[in-house]
Amino acid sequence: MRPEHHIKQHLLERRLGIESSHKIPEKVTFLRPTLTETFESVPGPSEASRIPSDKSPFNTRAASVNPMNDTIILMESALELKAGRILMTMEVVELREQWPKVEYVDQYGEIHHTTFDFWIRKRIGRTVAIAVKPLEKVASKALIDKLILIKDQGIGGYADDVSFITEYFASEYAAANAENILFARRARNEDDVHEARELLLNIQGRVRFGELMKDLEIQAYRRNALWCLVDEGWLRPVTPSLIEDHTLMEVTHPDLGSTS
């Protein structure tokens, strides 16, 4: 980060009444998850129907661990990497990458095969095969026509529906927020989340994200708990954006029965 950006950030925080502490603690106090990960087992192999090449002069290659089934998940573009992170934070209970491989017949009677970038099962049970493509490819209409053909021909019996994702959905800010949510799930401390939820019960309307951490000796505990509540729907940015300390948030107070 450039020095001038630090100065602007500091001035903005001062104007908003946010005081950030940069003191180095005597002992590590950043996390205290209720459930501690042991990392005793090695993640399982990818369940992809095709394995992307290790390198490409055109697209990013990436691999991470799918927290839903503890397997390696392979992505062959930066857009897929962002889309995967976002999908994991939604109402999705199962996710596979580079699957399924589907056969379909085009308007001229020729047989083709295509492999979807993601396949998901939603919490309600509905399954969707998803193509992840840059907006410019979707704008050409060829992709839409192909997806309609595949859906009309039954998607090979692999899914209930087809869809697509572009950078409009898988934006930089949405992926960054998703990464914070995924981290917060792993670092979740139930006492901290309960304390943060009680704080939000006394707040109506809008508040700066950093305001919820003022005057705390250790902000990290509350910050992680707030990200858990973003995940649960208690907090959301007034304008879709990267969530930072100065971001204006809306407190939504969802049904308490679903958060107890």
C-alpha cells in the first residue's frame, strides 16, 4: 500500500471517529476459535471430471481446499477462483468443480460435449450446473444459446437447471468479502458472536463497520464475530462494496429463531 493511501485512510478514520490501534501485543491474541482445526488429515483429491493444465499463457491456475467435503478444488481462471469463494458463502451445501461433462446436440444435429465449471446443490435441494465466463463471451449470445440447448435436452440428468457467472457477480469486492466470511467461519468463537449479536440488537438503522469495534483493547475478536454476523445476514453494506472499517452498514435484525 502506498504511503499516500495510508495518510488518506488515517484522515478518513479520524473524521469518522475511528481509532485504530497498531500496538504489538505481548502475546498472540488474534484468534480463539470455539472449534480448533487439527489439520491431521490430508485433503482428498479433486472430484473434477477433467483436470486443467498446470499452466496457461492466458488464464490463472489455482487450487484450494473445498471446506464442504475437504477435497482439493481446481480452478483454471481468476474468475473461477472468485466465483468459487462467493458460491461457498451462499445457500450451497455441495459444490463440485469442472463437472459435469455433458453431451448435447446442436441445431444442425451435431453432437458436442462441454464441461461446466461448477455444479452446486442448494440448501433447498435444487442442483445447478454453472458456466463461468467473462462478460464479453456472454454478450456474444453464443453461450446463452448453448446453455438453453443443454437445458432443453435435460443436462444429461446431472442438474435441475443451468446458469452462468460473469465478473458482474464474481467481482473483486464480492470475492474479498467472501474470503473474510470463509475465514470467519473457521475462526468463529460462539461467545464473541453472541456478544456482537447483543450489540446489534440495540442498534437500529445504519452504522459504520469500524464503529462497532471502538474502544476495544483487542478488535480482532469483535471483527471476526461481525464477519460471522455478515454471513448470517445481521449486517450488510448499504451499497454493495468492499466491507472496510469506514463502510456504512445496515443492521437487519433477522429472525432470532434462525440464529439461536
